[in-house]
Amino acid sequence: MNRMDGGYALRIPIDAIAEFRILTNTAPPEYGANIGSTTSVVTRAGGNEFHGTVYEFFRNDALDTRNYFSTDVEPLKQNQFGATVGGPIRTDRLFFFAYYEGFRNHQGITTSATVPRVEEKSGDFSGLGYPLINYATGGVPYPNNRIPSSQFNPVAVNVAHLYPDGNATPSIYTATVVGTNDDDQVGIRLDLHQSDKSQYFTRYSYFTGYNINPVSVRGTDLPGYPTRDDYTANSVVGGTRIFCLRP
């Protein structure tokens, strides 16, 4: 579970899933800490026969049409590929199942943001349409809506020049930027069938990669100030033991 936004921390490949459940407001206490639904996944196990799959899914901008708000087809290069294998280590007793999946996604995102006009970066707000008030002097309007350069803060000047000039309108900047989502994951599961009354398993899953969003989800919506997320690993051990009590 991703504690930052309530999303997933591990995304098990479809070919490695035996079953899943979506738990909602009736979920038991161990699935707490987040509102909404929780997805519980049971991974596949091996058997007495070897079996496996190999797959790849791809998407490409050569097959896409143009976004209504962009001037060209947005870049897209996406590949999702992997393999699974399972079988016996000891017939009828010990089994294994393993998987690998890679995901490569480089996708264009067209976005717009409000930016200062060119003249506003130099303190000229004459096109504002209403008086620009100087509250530092008791609420007196600036003459002609122009801020004197003597009152410029050097830090504010540097920040203002980080904004690009508007290209859709004098105050709207539109751009197509590319986000990156690359990850790899592997997992292995061992099942021990000791008897009809005793079964045990252990599973280890490792998910690594990074997600670079060129439009920050934590601050400005201006393109060019990306955020990055990284991923982690998970393991579990479980078993079932049936006891018969006789008088």
C-alpha cells in the first residue's frame, strides 16, 4: 500500500494472479489506514507440471491521433513485457512459481498554465483593469499601476523570470511535455504441501523503478517542474494447519 496517496505499492502482473478481492467499507481492521476500497491479491502457485507464459503489449504514437488541445500527436512509446514459470521441485510436495515484468512508458502530456505577462514581470500592471494597491503604504494605489523598480525584491525577480512567456495568449502557456514511467518487478513463491492438514507458503515480491511527472502534482501546474516517485519490495510467509481435537 502506498501511504502517500492511498495507491498501490506493488502491481502484480495479471499472469501471476490466482484470484483477487476488492474490499470496501466492510474490510476487516488489518486493511485499515485508508478510506475507500482495498484490493487483496492471491498470487499463483506452481503444480506438478511445468507451465509458463511469455508476453508483450505495446502502444505507440504511430497508431494514435492528435489530442484536440495539442498541435501534433503527443509522443508515446510504451512497452509492457514479461514471463512467468511454475512447476514442481518435489512432486506432490514442493512447488515454485516465479515471474518477471518490465514496463517502459514515455508519454506526452499537453497542459496549460497561467503565467505573468511580459510587462508584468517588469512591474507594469497597467493592463490589469483595476487599481493595483500598495498595502505596505496603507492601501494607496500605485501610480499608473506600475511598481517602481526600487521596490523589487531580488528573490521575486528571479522567481518571475522562471516563468515562460505566454504562447497561447499573453497570460497562458501551453506545452507538450514527456513523462517517464519505467519499472521492473520480480517475484517468487514456494508452496509446501506437507500433508492434507498442513500447507505452507512463502512469497517475495520486488518492485523497483521510477515515475517522473513533468507537471508537478505537489505544487505548480507549470510544465518543467517535475516530481519523482520510487518503489519498494514486499514479502510474506503464511500457512494453514488443521488440528482435530478428539474427546
